[in-house]
Amino acid sequence: MKGYIEERVIELANFIIEKKTTVRAAAKKFGISKSTVHKDVTERLAAINPNMAIEVRNVLEENKAERHIRGGQATKVKYQGGTGLKI
């Protein structure tokens, strides 16, 4: 694996672990696709640093478990803010 890819993988992993962020947010921050982030932190990271790969996996699993809650909150804000009605 090329050196710049390994550096990117480690940077992505550190970002996800420190910020407890999603794959989508990491992709946006680094200017790469979600698929690349996912491949980097699931496949490539396991070969480079298995312990860090476990930490990232835990963060991603936590995000996946909370995904439906964030979606519900976004929908609530969308419909409460858009109508002008107060309940």
C-alpha cells in the first residue's frame, strides 16, 4: 500500500474516533467519497492497525444504532419549523 494512502487511513481513523463522527461527515471533511472512507476504515485500517480498526468499528456501530433517532429529529425540525404553527 502506498504511503499517502496509509497516512489518509490513519488520519480518517483518528478523526472518526476523536469526533465520534459518521462516515458521511468524515468524507465531507476530507473531500473524498463515503465509499472510500468506508473501505479505508474497514479493510485497509485492519491491515495497518488492528486495534484502531476495532475502535473505529465501535464508533461506526454506535452511529448505526443511533441513525434512526437522528433521522426522526431531523424530520421533527423540518415539519415544526416550516409551518409557522405553534403547538
